[in-house]
Amino acid sequence: MKRKDGWLFVISIISFVLLMGCASDASSDNAEKEESNQVEASSSTSETNEETEEEVENSVDMKVTLLGTGSPVLSMERLGNSTLVEVGDERLLFDVGRGAALRLDQIDISPGMIDKLFVTHLHHDHTVGFADLLITAAVPDPRGNREGDLQVWGPEGTENFVNSTIQAFEVDINTRKQVEGASGLASTVHEIEEGIVYENNGVEVIAFNVDHGPMKPALGYRINYKGRSVVISGDTTYSENLIKHAKDADLLVQEVVVVKGPDEEYQSEAHKNIEAYHTTPEQAGELFKEIDPSLAVFTHIATFLPEHEATIVDRTKAIYDGEVELGEDLMSIEVGEEVTISE
Ligand SMILES: [Zn+2]
Ligand SMILES: [Zn+2]
């Protein structure tokens, strides 16, 4: 071997050793990576299993948000009566009392994201927010504007109420349409009677008559989905038909009115008349015993003396020993395997 050839041979040997070293490092690196991937894969599989189990355990089929738990009585804490039911892909609004659009905004839902409204009856504490819901939907909002009509279901008289309101705001509505090209400012009304009034995507809404004294017709609603059910009593006194339609509901959203304590005198004839077509805490206890809901939550909390509000649940529980809660504005109730309150 010549001297030059000898050097070349030595360099080749060194290169070969270095290359093999790198290769072996690389292969051990790969082995480590594979091992760590396997660990990650197995841990992510177990995480996925845990998540799936958790999801099944906590699966929420319906979410109910009490937007307004008040009555005609003026209150900053309890705005007008309105309840949002989110079920599957559906967003259903039940009544639209004072400040409903503001409460929707507080839970990051623009008025334009609502296009289905169910009205229980035509007292103003359930309807005064209608124009706000309809027209504010035309104000540009990145969260969404209504494309089609606002669909409204309600008892006889609803069509007149909706059309008259639209007529009252005609100048505003026409200007917004012409100048701003706004959509969603029309309304389609379905005047309904007792029975199934809406069916879509597995969601069923049933209207039923309740007893609201001189206010006829007055409706309650039952919303069924995947074997779960939410019932909204509407305004009513003790009603056999409410019991029939609310039987075994997962969640009952129940109206209540307190004009006096059990041993107190009526302060006026008006208070006595008001009580006659609403539900007292004691009547609610009797209703709950028959209905047996997983959870009953009071809404439409009308009291004429502030100290009465704190007595409502106790007065009810003196008669009924199931789960009862006093609703609050923006209280949210999740209905799934369990019925839980999240605020
Ligand atoms: Zn009312
Ligand atoms: Zn009413």
C-alpha cells in the first residue's frame, strides 16, 4: 500500500466508525421516541377513555337559562319573565319580558341569534320585550343577525299582538330595511292550542292549557328531547292540567306569587284577586307532590313585601320534601343524566 493510499484507508475507517456511531445514536433516538410515543399514545388513550366516561356521566341534553325571574313588579334583580331552552341545535325562547334582550346579551347571545319564541300568554310582563327582541336583531352584531323571520308561537291573540307591535314600529322598521338593508324584521305567527306545536331535530314542544283566571287562553309548555323533559308552567294557579302535562318532568320551571304570609291579612282586594290566579308556595308544594319533578325551580317571583321572598322555599318544603330552588336571573340548569344548577 502506498503512503497516500494508507492515509485514505485510515480516513475511510474513521469516517465509517463516526457514521456508525451517528447511525446508532439515531436509532437509539428513534427507539426512545417510539417508546415515548407509545407512552403518550397509551396515556392519551386512557385520557380519551376518561373523557368519554366523563362526557357520558355529565352529558347535558338540555340547558335552561332563567333570563328573567321577575313579574310586573319593578326590580333590577329580577327582570321580566323569560326562559331560554337550549336543546340539540335548537335555541328556544319562552316569553320575552322586560329586559330579555339585555339578559341574552349577558350570556353572549345576540337577539339576532333567536328566531323561535313561544309565548305563554299576553300579559305584558311576558311580552313587553318583544319589540326589542325583534328590532335589535337588525343592529349589526358580529355574533349573528337574524336572516329569516322571527317565528312566534302563542295563544289566540298573538297574531294581533305581533302585527300591532310591528305596525307601531313601522317607521323604524321600514327605515332600517331601506337604509340599512336590515333583515329579520318580520315575524311569522303560529296561533296554537293544546297539543304538539313544534317538532324538529328530535325536539318536541307541547303546549297545554293552564288556569290563569281571567287571562284566557294561557299556556304552559313541555319540551321533550332524548327522553328528557323540561316544563314551563306559565302563569297559573293550581291546575290539574299542569299536573297531567308536567308529570315526572326532569325540570319544572314554576311560577309563584306571594301577596301575604300564611297568617297575614290581605292588604287589598287587588292582592286577593292576584293570588287567585297565581300559585302560592303552598299550592306549589301540592303541585310538586303530584308532578314529582327531579327539580323544581321557581320563576316569576312576585312578592309585594321584600321579606316574603325568603319564605317561599320553606313554605313549599313544609308540604313537599323534593328538590326546590328559588330561581335567580341568569341561573342555568343542565338537564342530562342528572339535573344540576350552574350559576
Ligand atoms: Zn306574569
Ligand atoms: Zn300573567
